[in-house]
Amino acid sequence: MGLGRGYEGQDCSLARSLELIGERWTLLVVRDAFFGVRRFRDFVAHLDVPRAVLASRLHDLVQAGVLQKQPCGQGSAREEYVLTAMGRELWPAVYALSQWGERYLTTGGRRRVFRHAECGTGLDAAGNCPHCGRWIAVDEIEVLPGPGLNLQGRTDAVSLELRLPHRLLTPLQTRPELEQPEAE
Ligand SMILES: [Zn+2]
């Protein structure tokens, strides 16, 4: 923990959580991981985050056990970042914060809609499927663009890919023609 990041005087588990995920960019990295972003260059493309900052956040998340590094494919030298079981347990927090922001801090409608993949019903603010009458786990959720999403906004390959309805945690299929050499 660097200077100014900790809440040493706070004997509180919320303070411990914030020391990790309260760092600028960190929760957006986690959100993107839920959306299926796995590669360093895809996080950069989608977040416009300075590479050094991203590298530091990914390092911290791996150290904390929220993400794990694995090869991109069999025999691949490239690595990707995937949520661990511990990391996936952040979903209710990510979902609740985005719902709260939508309700109180943004205007213009939902940017994204989350629905129960099996029955197609939109989730309520607590993450329940009104049709099935139960809370829906992250790997059963589909995300799609909402009416408030600015389609003239971001045009990077990852944003375009994320506009297609897809199940959470499913790896992004960035199109080959958009592949760029990586320099990490
Ligand atoms: Zn349902």
C-alpha cells in the first residue's frame, strides 16, 4: 500500500475493501472483467487508462486474489486476467453501485440493461429476476445496451464489441482485424 491509500486508523472491513477497490480505476477494471474483458490492451482500449496505472491496478488485484493471470490460449505467450471466485463475489457490489448511480447520479436512461439469460426478463435493482422470483447469479446474466447508451460515444473495438448482447464473464471476441501488436 502506497502513501495515502490506506485507512490504517479505521478498524473496519469496509475500509479494508476500499483500500483495494476504492483506488481510482480499480472497480472499473473489475467491472470490465465481468463484461468479459481479459487482455491488457483491451482494458487500455476501453478505459483510456494510462498503461502504468493499469499495470499497477492489475498487479494489486492479482496480489489480492481478485484476478488471476493465465495464458490467453494453449501455448500462447500472452496472458489474460480472469476473475477468481473471490473476485466474482464482487458482482453484487458492482451491480448495486451501478444501479444506485443510475437512480441518483445520471440522467438520460439506462446505459446498460441486465437480464436473466434463461428467461429474458430484466433484473430489478436488487438483482432479482421478477419472472423467476429469485436472485440471479452473475454467470446467468446477460448484458445489453440500454436506451441511455450514447452510440456516438466510444468507438474503440472493445466498446463496439460490448454493445452486442452477451453473457457476463464470457470472454470478449475482439475481431482479428482489430488486433494490434502489444507492447506491455
Ligand atoms: Zn428469470
